[in-house]
Amino acid sequence: MAEALSKPDNRIPSLDGLRTVSIALVLIGHAFHVYGLGTTGNFGNLGVRVFFVISGFLITGLLVREIERTSTVNLLKFYFRRTLRIFPPYYFYLGVIGIAAALGLAAVPLASLVYSSAYLTDYVAPTGWLLGHTWSLAVEEQFYLILPGFLMLLGIRRAKALLIAIVMLAPIVRVLDFWMSGPDQIWVLKGFHANADALAIGCLLSLFRDRLHRLPAYRRFLGSRIVFLLLPVILLANLQGDHPLVFLGASLTLMNIAVALCIDWSVTNHSTVTGRFLNSPVMVRLGVMSYSIYLWQQPFLNPHDPGLLTSFPLNLIGIAVMSSVSYYFVEKYSLAWRQKLEARWFRPRNQGSGEPEPSPATA
């Protein structure tokens, strides 16, 4: 049987550490742009994949546990919680960027701010670098809007079948989209439909995890060293960007599945040396702050603005300062208000499973 999924504080072990790994990959990928190495390693894309699979895994677990307990999902409460979790840090960032643009300090058209505010930038590319990372948050927000109703209307059994179909069809859709739309359209790689299998694989991991852990062969796999071969598989698949048909048709799905297996290994083996590292205080803290870090790394790792604030080490200092402001004075404040309002507006019998929180994907 699978180990207990949550720690005593109701946080799933290792996930915060994996978020730290993900945001580190994004920082490395964007730093390569700044220092003239371009897309070497394609690490930013890999960081996104990890976050998408984590989100599918985590949000599905929260919803399924509520459905099993109450036979439904309290949609009002679900969206209330997501709103106060996601919107305040996001619109704080957009507000600062908008003020900078109004003062002539940043070249950001009003249209791009509008598209970003409406979570449309996975289909409408924003102008410039400062909002270029919002596409993955658009994918996440669309996922949050769709999944609860998806599970409620279909039921768990039919949802499983449809999620499997999505994983099988997504590579075909991406390749056809590439042929019809060409390589320059943002939605070919960044659209919600192009990333649906990453989210679906995370959902399926949550839905099938207990059954998988009852299989002796799977338990032996998680307990063997062969699982570490997943890492070179992920890295090799991630390097196929110069071969778009291979990348869109096979590599992304292979990466997503391998990432899901790594996530399950990390959660299951949280008491190993690697697990203790992922659950160390520093890794957990950075993982908890990963949303704010993600939002604010973009201006300080801007390859199109070789100024003082994007030079080392001031860029790292800038990321640390602004992500801390975002986390401690916006994110934590909004979550504290959410807790107070939730206790006042929602009766205990309607309560969802609460923490742990899904963290929006980075790019």
C-alpha cells in the first residue's frame, strides 16, 4: 500500500522541495538567456512541466477527497480559495508593471496588460519580456476553472477514461497544430490544449496512485535504483526542441510521465537522503515562496534589458527583495484574510480539505 500521503501538518511531503527544484530550473533557464546562452538545456520548459504535473496531482487530490466525503464539490468555496490564493500576488505584479509602463520605465502596451489580466496569454502573446511568463499562469487558471465541473459532471470513473484519452490525443493535436499553424503561434506550445496532458498526467497520478502502490512490480520499481534513470530520460527528452515534431509528438508526453513517476517516488520515499533534502527547511521555504519568486524573477532576468538591475548579483538581490515583499506583504496577508473569511462564510460541513495549496506553474 502507498504510504500516508500527508504529513501531520497536512502538507504532502517533498512537494514543496520539488517546487523549489522547479523554480530553480526556471531561474537557470532565464539566466542563460541573460548571459547569452539562449535556450541551452531548455531548463525553463522543464521547470514548467514539473509545476504542471504537480498541479494536476495536487488539485485532483483535493477535489476527489471532497467528492468522496460530501459527494460534491463546493464550487463557491473552491473558487473563493483559488481567488485569494492566486489573484493578489498576480495583480500586485501586474499593477507594479503597469505603473512602471505609465511612468515610461517599462515598454508594456496596455493591450498586453489586459490580456495578462484576463489570463489569455497562452493564446495571445503579450508584447515584451515582462509579461512573457504569464502564459503558464493562464494555463493553470483555465485548469482550475475546468477541473471541478469536469469531475462533478463525469464522475470519477468516466473522468479517468477521459483523462487517459487526453494524454493519448494531446501529442497528435500538438503535431497537427504545428503543421496547420506553424511554429510561431504561441498556442502551439503554450496553449492550454498543448499542455493538457501534463495536467492530465498529474490528475491520473492522483487518481491511480493507491492502485499503483498495490502492484508489487510498481513498488519494486519505486524502491530500486532504476528509477534514477528517469532523470536522463527527462533531460534528453527536454533537449529535443530543435526537432519540433519529435518534441511535440513524443518528448513532452514522455517528460510528463517521467516527471509524474519522479514526483511519486519523492513523495513515497520522503525519508531517504534525497527526500530529507527535498523536505529540508530551506527547500520547503523556497517552495512555499515559489509563486512570488516566479512572478518577480522575470524583470531581473530580462535578456533584453542589460542594465544594472539585471546584472549579477543585483538581479538576485532584486528577486529576493521583491519576491519577499510579494510573499510576506501580499500573499501571506491575503491567505490570512482568506482563513478569516472562510471561517465566517462557509459552514464546517461544507469545508474542503484545506491545505496543502496547489502552487501556480512557472515558466
